[in-house]
Amino acid sequence: MISVKNLKKVFGGNEALKGVSVEINKGDVMCVIGPSGSGKSTFLRCLNLLERPDGGQVIFEGDDLMDKHINLNQHRQKMGMVFQQFNLFPHMTVLENLTCAPMMLKKIDKAAAEKTAMDYLQRVGLADRAASYPNQLSGGQKQRIAIVRALCMEPEVMLFDEPTSALDPEMVGEVLDVMKKLAEQGMTMVVVTHEMGFAREVGNRVLFMDNGLIVEEGTPEQIFEHPKSERLQSFLSKVL
Amino acid sequence: MSAWFAKLHETFIETGYYRLLLQGLGNTLIMTLGALCIGVVIGTLIAVIKYFAEDVPALKPLDMLCDLYVTTIRGIPVVVLLMIFFYVIMTSAEGITVGIIAFGINSGAYMAELIRSGIGAVDKGQMEAGRSLGMSKVQAMRKIVFPQAVRYILPAIGNEMIALLKETSVAGYVAVVDLTRAGNLVRNNTYDAFNPLMAVALTYLLLVVLMSRALKKLERRLAKSDKR
């Protein structure tokens, strides 16, 4: 579904990605782990070109996203993204947050967009907060809304950039539950995370990145039970 | 005391000069509001162009033009600008029209910076969230970023309006009878300097106090909507 070839990104002389290649298949739940500064967030942000790569290719459903002639905005509609800091729109109600993009970009009429939004809200248990503003919600609620906002565009892949890192510990579970359900429904997901439990339990593939490169890749079992590289072994001994 | 009242009556009422002052007040307000509108439009335009020029190379020349405009206007005293417009550029136009345009163009340069910093104050993640949903930069600006920037910009525009009100007092240089000019004419014709000038000063003061109050109220209301 997404094939990444020799991806490179430089920030002011600092190489954040030094040539990353990976194939993401339909139905994959790929978890990306690694120490901070390893380039995993940059890698994720390059997938929908929020960060423009300095080299390599990102091919999404056969189209090279770096090609100037393709309509990037249309491709982005099919790639939902969830941010560490939620980034809900504070000047809109929850319902407006959810219906804004589908109405504007997919020309769905208000009633239909609201119906879809309410269905999703129901599923994450937040239907009663439809009229609230983001600042009235807890962190966990905000992040669940942010996930729903992306889902309302009916994307084919969901990108998660450390979705639980800004949350109070007691709220991490409710967000991970939503993500787990999503994975069970067969959504293709790429998840940058520090939640090793989630990566092990929900992911079907795990990437370990360090220093701008993929150091090791495999099933959760291979990565967590039989780490091959020394770097991964020392990383796991610190976080587990 | 009664002598002073008699003097007031003589200076303003008997002569009918109060009408001149009212007319002057009207012109001052017209110029302030007109210039404010032009300033907001120019300022918004420049701020938006500069925002998009950051990653659209085609806008670079326009961006440089905006810089040139802001630098030039900020470096010229508004009276000089006003006279250039009246005596050189728009020689056949009426003073008040020239005033609105010159003060508007002047104010636009300051407004551009205010609006730009307002847009810059909105969290970068807001634009990213909009883009990640598939919005174009223009769509995300219009629907997501700008509405949030307004709450930072509005109070600053209020302050700019207060400054503008007082700036228009130089309109007399191009034969506009604004509040200041009207007061000066009354002084000249009645040989009473104290009362006309006091009347003018107090009117400005009153207007500024009223505008500041309205601004405070607005700020309080914006702060409240922040907390919701």
C-alpha cells in the first residue's frame, strides 16, 4: 500500500533519516519503536509529506507522492493522522471538528456528515460530548476525538505519531483501546509509540529505528523475544 | 463662572461655530473609519501573501514588493504622505477622499505586522492537522488558522484605531476641515484660543476613552471564549 524507498531527510545539516526503505501492506499494524531522536516521528511525517523528504520515494497506491503533478491533498484525504498534541480545532465544537473536513473536501452534506460523526462518537463512547469544545475535554477524550476526526474522512491508512505520549498515565488505556479496536477491524496502521505492550500485543510488524536508520524489523515475537542486534537488546533492557 | 458661560455662548453658539465643530467631528470619524477599513484589507492581504510566500517561490516578487511597501510607508511621516497624495498623486480629488486613502495606506503597513504576528501566534499543529486531513494551505488558513488568529488580532486593531483617530488631526494640511482644523478656525475667527482648543482636546479624549472601554470589553469576551 505504501512503499518507502531510500527515504532521506536533513534538518539543518543534521541527518534525521539516512535512507529508510520499507513496504507497508494493506492490513498491517506496523509499530515503530526506538529512542527519541532516532527519526521515527520524522519517518512517519514523511509518509504524508507533512515533512518533505530530501531524497528517496514515498509511493502510495502506485503514485509517487513527491511527484509535483499528483494531487497531494487528495492522497492525504486517504491517510488519516493522529498527533501527539491532538491538534483539535479549539474554535469548533467536537461535532464541527469531525464534520468540517468531510463537508469541505468530500462535499458531503451536513446531515450525512453529522450522522457519520455521531456513529463514530458512539463507538468511542463520546456521543454525549458532541456539543462540547475541545478545551472542556480531558486529554484522553481529546485524543479519541482526534482519532475519530481522522476516521470521518474514511482513510485507507492511519498514521499515529506518539498518540499517548502527552497523556496522563491513567488515560493511556482508553486511547489504546480505541486503537486496538481499529486494528481488529482491519485498518492499516503505522504507529510510532513508546508503548511496548501495545506494539507487542496489537502490532503484526515492529520496526526498530535508531540514528535515522531501521536497525531491525520483524514480528513482535522476533523483536521482543529474540532481538538480534546489540542496539535493540540494550534498548529493550532499558524500556521493558 | 457666569462670565465663562457667556464666553462659551459667544464663541460657539452666537456665531454658529458649534456646527463647524460638529462637521469637523464628522469628517474625523469618516476618515478614521474609512482608513481603518482600507488598512485592514491591505494588512490582511500583505500578511497572507507573506505567509504563503514562505513556500511558494512564485510569490517571492510579490513578497518583496510588500516588504518595500511596509518599509517605505513606515519611514515616511504621515503628514508628508498625505501631502504627496494631495498635491502630487491625486490632484483633482477632494481632501477627505485623499485623507481616507493616505491614512488607510499608512495604517495598512502597521496593520500588516499586527495581522502577521496574530497568524504566527496560532499553534503550528493547527495548520498541520488541517493539511493532514487533505485541506489545501488556503483552505486550512481560511477555516482553521485565520479564525483563531482573529482573537489575537482584534485587540491590536482596536489600538491601531485609537492611533488612527489621533493621526487624522493632520488632515488640515490638505484643506480638510476635521475636528482639529475646525477648532483652529474657531480660534482664529473668535480670538478665543482657550475654549475651542479645550473643546477639541476633550472630544478626542472622550472618543479615545470610549474606544478603550469597548476594547476592554471585547478582550474580556475573547478571553472568556478561550476558557470554554
